[in-house]
Amino acid sequence: MSVAENLALREFDVAPLARAGWLSPARLVAAARPRIEAFGVKTRGPDSPIGTLSGGNVQRAVLARELSRGCRVLVVMNPVFGLDFAAVDEIHRRLLEARNGGAAVLLVSEDLDELIELSDRVAVMSEGALVYETANAATDRAEIGRRMGGAHDAHDAPGASAGGPEPVLAEGAA
């Protein structure tokens, strides 16, 4: 799949990318170019395979696809895992822009620093249940860490859960 095809996944079957049910490769490429530029996707061109991009550029392409048309709800899981610092900053900035533009962003992450930096509210799930929730302004880093480690109330020891840490959800995050 090319970068242009990936960017068109949400709209490949409607005008202007398609007419009478037929996809226009030239229109796909034309629609991809401004998104590639606006989101700083480093690629040889819209026809390049998406699989040849670095992790950060794949993430930029996904954000370009999802955010270019505007969205009301965005769910992201570990959006910057394994990326370099420049890519992390760019993706965090884009998530904050989406939130500030009115989108509801649900950030699922195991990175406590990322959650605290980007979230309005933080919730912790353990063993399939919501075990802790707080406004970011009232965030107690140690308490969130305990809950991430399996403590289900303030008296539980860290790591008490046999299942290990669960992802943390950040409601209204970005």
C-alpha cells in the first residue's frame, strides 16, 4: 500500500477521489501531497510504500489521515512508543491541537509521563476494572504508579496483582 493509498483509507470511495465507483490514482496522489507536507511526512513521494517509512513518519501519516478531515473523537494507544524525540514532540503537539480544536481524545498509554503531560483526567484500569481516576491537576504520581502496579486501593502493596500493570486511560487527553 502506498502512502497516498493509506492517506485515502477513510475517503477512497467518495468524490473527488472516486467517480462513479472508480478510484482515480491521480486524484489520490494530488490529495496526499498537501497532507504529506502539512504533517511533515518524510517520504520519497506519495507512491512510495507506507512500509518503507520510519516509525515516526508512519505515525505522522496516520495522524494526517485521521486529523485532516477533522474528527470529533480520537482514540490513540501508545502513540509515540519507540519514536525519536522529534517525532514524540510533533505527535504530542498534534494530539493537543486536536483536543484544543474540540476533539475528544482518549489516550491509552503505559507511559506515566506522557499521560501527565497530555491529559485532562487520568484513569487507571487493572484486571479489567477502573480502579482509580483523578483530574490531572490533582495527579499524585506515586498513587497512579501504585495503581498501575496493581494496587486497587491505597492500602494495597504495589504489584499485588498477579496480572501485572495494565494500560492507563486518560480521558479527554491529548
